[in-house]
Amino acid sequence: ARVTLRQLLDHAAEYGYGVPAYNINNMEQGLAIMAAAQKTSSPVIIQASRGARAYANDLILAKLIDGLAELYPDIPLVMHLDHGNSEPTCMTAIQYGFTSVMMDGSLKADGKTPADYDYNAGVTKRVCDFSHWAGVSVEGEIGVLGSLETGEGEKEDGHGFEGKLDHDQLLTDPDQAVQFVKDTQVDALAVAMGTSHGAYKFTRKPDGEVLAMNVIEEIHRRLPDTHLVMHGSSSVPEDLQEIINKYGGEMKPTWGVPVEEIQRGIKHGVRKVNIDTDNRMAMTGAIRKVFAENPSEFDPRKYLKPAMEAMTKLCIERFEAFGTAGHA
Ligand code: G3H
Ligand code: 13P
Ligand code: NA
Ligand code: ZN
């Protein structure tokens, strides 16, 4: 059944678990996520970026979600807009049946310029007003996602700014977080503590210098009733890097966010954990393996089925690690 982000995260807070939010672009990813949810009896957050909406087409995406919800009537399902960047993007998502939207006003709508507080709070409040009228939840973001190692922030497409950002700009200021929640009435708050999108987050296993989980603990102390969101939370597992490289890929050595750090976040108010890269890697590794081992194969089902199975396996691992399993 379709639920809002607010309904699901209120439940998660009451029972002390976190919920992975998996990105979707196509049917295979949708089926893979739902199979994992069913196997572990987990509620799900499925999210589509602006890029996903353009890739799959809004109408196809909406009908796909209808199909998944009907196929798995017992699984609570949130359909969420990931990184909406304007009022119209959020409004049109609602028209297509999304039960939750993210208004990411941490950058101006050009996707380049870090926004000031008033811009971010203003646009996020306006999105909260119309979304809440429609019974839809809103996630906001305060602080710029990016790397404490390189000083590079992120644009919507995951590429860096030209200039360097200060260490402080890459970490959410707890005072600002408190003010932002008060000013906007967001249902969930994404915070910045050193993660970035994509596979290349850290050049070594992250410690407190580059992954500032203490920022989350401080924000949770100040905002105990606010559901926190971690973006850029793929763990970039070494075994998936190895599979990709073994079968002809060329990924450079890299580190993601260790599952234990996410579990620590969940103890301190993190309720939504965004994961896309890990699933992309799981699918790609499986597809590369089929291509390498069976070069004469050309039936898409022969590589998409193993790709779905690899993604389902990863989703099951995260549902279990975050305590989501058993809460459907
Ligand atoms: O926020 C980033 C997500 O991984 C979605 O990526 O914009 O390439 O669809 P995308
Ligand atoms: P990853 O690139 O770490 O999977 O992060 C995804 C994300 O934050 C989507 O909003
Ligand atoms: Na999001
Ligand atoms: Zn994100």
C-alpha cells in the first residue's frame, strides 16, 4: 500500500530502525527492490531523480509504481522525488502520484551556485505548503553535500564546483538546521557530513576527519523529533569493485560509507538512507559477468535477470543491516 514518507519515518523512529531509499530508473530495478522487500518483510522507499523521470518518462514511471504497489499489496511503499530543484519539479511529481518530494534548495536552480539560507528556506517552505495541502511529505536539505578530503561540493549531476568550498560549508551547521526545520516544517532533513554522490567518495577507509558522523549526533541532540536523511550512503563494497574489474571494468580503488557508520547514524536519528551507486554496481557486475562468460548471448533477459538478482541481494543486505526487515 502507498504511504507517505512521514508515516513511514514516524514508524521507523518509534521502532528505532532506518529505511534505505533506493533509486529507480526502470522495471528491473523496481522488481528487484520489491522482491527484496517481500523476502525480508520490509517497507520500502523508492525514489526517482529528475534524470530518472526524463529517462523512463513520468507516465511510464507512474504506471510502473502502480504495478509494483498492486503486485505487493502488503508492502508499505513510499514513492519519493530525489533532489527536486524547484517548485514545478516537486508539483509535477505530486501530479504523477509521488507521496513524498525532496526540495533540494542547497544550490540555486542553476545547479552551480550554493544558495543562501533565505533562498533555501523560502523555496522549501513554499514546497512544504503545497505538498502538505496534498498530503505529501517533504524532505529538505541544509548544507552542501561534498568531500571534506578535496573541498569539492556537488552539483545535481555529481560533478564538482570549480571553486573550493570551506570545510564549514560542507558540514551542516546545527544552529542552521534547527532554524531551517522551524522555518520550513519539513518532514525529513538531509544533512551534510562529508559524503558525496557516486563511487568515489573517499580515497581511504573513512575516519572522523572525512566522515563527520558527530555532526549527525549533534543535530539529533538538538532536533530529537526530526527524521534525518543521509545522502551519498552507498558503501561501494570491495567485492563489487572486484567483480566489475574482473570482468573487464575499470574502477579505480575507492571507499564508500561503511555500513557500521550508517548503523551509528540510525542510533542517532537517521531514518532515510539514500543508496543508488551500490545497486548500479551490483547490476553492472552481474551483466559484465554474463557478457564475459557468454559472449555469444544476446537475449537481454539472460543478463537482466542476474542483474536483478544481484540487486535484490544487495537490497536484502541493507534491509537487514538497517533493521528495516520485519517492519512491513
Ligand atoms: O542523487 C543522485 C542519485 O544517485 C541519482 O542519480 O541523477 O544520475 O539519476 P541521477
Ligand atoms: P550514492 O551515490 O552513494 O548511492 O547516493 C545516492 C543518493 O544520495 C541519491 O540521492
Ligand atoms: Na531524496
Ligand atoms: Zn542524494
